[in-house]
Amino acid sequence: MGRAVCVYCRERAAVPEWAPFCSERCKLLDLRNWVDGRYRIPGEDAATAGGDDSDRQP
Ligand SMILES: [Zn+2]
């Protein structure tokens, strides 16, 4: 077993070179998401943590 899937799109990783992603595209997209999260403006979370549950899923 141990069939790896892309951690970004959940497709089966075809090229071991890009593991744990299926391609360079997914690797870059995931990296960009990570960077966007890291560089989020501080305070944005605090502003929405005051009881606004509009983002909460049913
Ligand atoms: Zn992928």
C-alpha cells in the first residue's frame, strides 16, 4: 500500500519528484496558500473572533 495522493487536489501523485504533490502546479498553489496565510494582516482574526458566526457551517 502507501499510494500517495496529492495533498492539494487529492489526485494520485504521478511523479514522485513532486511528492507529496502531483505536479509543480499543485506544489506552487499550496505554497502560495501557505504564504498568504502566514502573511495575513494581524488583527483580522481578532476582529472576527468576537462572536460573529457568519462563517460557521451548519
Ligand atoms: Zn495535485
